[in-house]
Amino acid sequence: MNPGGNDPFQGGGWPGNQPGQSQSPWVPAGPPQGSAPSPYPPPPMPGGQWPAAGQPGPWNAPPMTNPPYGQPPNDNNKGPWIIGGVIAAAVVLVLAVVLVAVNLGGSDEPSDGPVATGTTSSRPSGSTQTTSKSPATTSATAALPGADGTVEASELEGVLLSASEIEKKLYVSGLTAGPVETSLSTDPVTPPNCAGVWAPGAQSTYGGSGYTGVAIQTVQGGTGLHLVQAAVLFPDEAAAQAAFQKQASNWAACRFKTLNATYNGLGTDTVKTTGNGEDKAEEFLNMSILTDTSGAANAITCSRGVSRRANVVVDVRGCSSDNVTAGLSVAREIGKKINGKS
């Protein structure tokens, strides 16, 4: 039934399903003059007007939807049922064809059996299974250098953020990127075991760790931002993980310490560390370092962020008077460029 529609059976089925008084169709002549008013208004006239009180209605009775009482139904009413049956049969046939095609095409779930060379046994939902690894892919993650767990030496410099990428990430402008250095930092920091807390890519942190490459770059300008980003390469994920865990232990021992960092010909910085945060599941370290040891309100805050992504350790420090999470934010963005994990 169609609510509010033109269903002839709505409201009690008036008048077609009422038994007739005789075998001939009944044609009303309208209410008699002077009769008592009906308790229900008559149906509207075709022109949309109601007849005046006491006037006969100029309409004919609506066509009867059912045969008069006692007569067999009209065979002409079989047409809609036949058409409906044909349509239903066609729908069933189409569904059967679709089910057969799906079964022949196989399941979209990954198989537990052997996987062809270059394929993966699991894939993102909605992706298309292929039989060989192709450079062309619809997955952004698959195109990243560390998607398969290994960043090559030739790709290392490319995981660092460009000046424009940092500007977009930190909502700043006017940044300038320096040259990319390919050797670890040797600037002395005391106490020595805390050098890695202050300096990204420090020799005291990664020396003897088995690293196979490093890319370090300074980006500065804008509203006083000074940022150092480093990516340290290892032969495999296990070696990178061991180096990250060693750094996590060093950071835990250097909380709330005063550090002195000396630069060749550029003087010495005295800074104070705070408590550090470590997300072991995500392999991410962060710490805030104050450049004013007196705790002045206008002290520049340096944000540190270190993570392990694929076979790379990401190591960033960002110092700014108005962005206290610069290093943390850039470290996460570099992680996304490696394997899609911030």
C-alpha cells in the first residue's frame, strides 16, 4: 500500500469491494433535495470544487475495481500478475548469473597457499590482487621507499623534508635549507652520554651501531625556526631497532639534566632537558629542551623527535620561540615518507 497515494483500497476499500444490490451498475443521481446533510463530505469533484449544500453531485460513480457481488473476476486483471511474474523471473535469473560469476572469479580474501613471486599475501581492503609486482600501483604506501622494510642508500636523502614541505607542515614561510651532510655530528656535548638527546645524528649515539649511511640537513629562517633533520640508514630493520632502543635508554638517563653543547668557533649552548616521552609500540621518542636554564617565559623551546621506520632511524630537533612541537612534527612527517607511518 502506498501511504497517502491513490490506493483504491485505502480507507476501507470504498466502494469497489462492497457487494452490489443488483447485477447492474449503480449510478447515483445525487442526494435528494432537502435531505439531511451527510455526516461525511462527498468525494471532491473533478474540478476540485465541492457541490453546494443541497445540490446534486455531477459526478458518476468511480469505476468498480472488483466485479459485482457474485460475478467471477474479469480475465483482463491477469495481465499485471503475468507481467509481475515475468519480471520476478528475470530478476532471479540475473542474480543467479551474478552468483556464478562471483564463484568463478574466486574470493577476494588472501589465500593461505603459496604466493607468486612479487606478490603479497595480504593487501589493503579494496585493492586489486596482481600476479607480479609492478611500479604502477594504486597504493600510496606501496610507492614509498621503505614500504617493503628496506630503504636503499640512494633513497636516504629523499626521505628528508624539503624547505617547502616543512613550511607547509609548520605553517611558516621563508625557510632556507642548507646542504645535506653525509657524516655524523662530532660536536662535543657534556655529559657525553647525553649527546644524542641534544644533537641529531651524533657520533656518540650512532658510532659503532653498524649504520651504513646518514643524511643530515639544517633548515632555518622564517620566524626564528632552527631545525636539524637526520636520517640514519641501517642494513636491516633489526639493526635500526637496536640503535633506537639504545637511544631510548640514554634518553631515560638524561631527563632533567643541564647540558653544554660546544660548536667549533660558534660558542657553547647551555640547555636543560625535561622529561621524555616514549611510545614503545610506535617506536617513537620525544622530549622538550629549554635553551634558557633560568626558566624564563621567553625561553626558546627545542622539540626532539626520534623514531624507527623500516631500516632507518629518524632524528630531528626543531627550536622555535612560537612552535614548541616543530621537531616532533617534522619527525612524524619524515616517517610518513618512509613507510606511511607517522
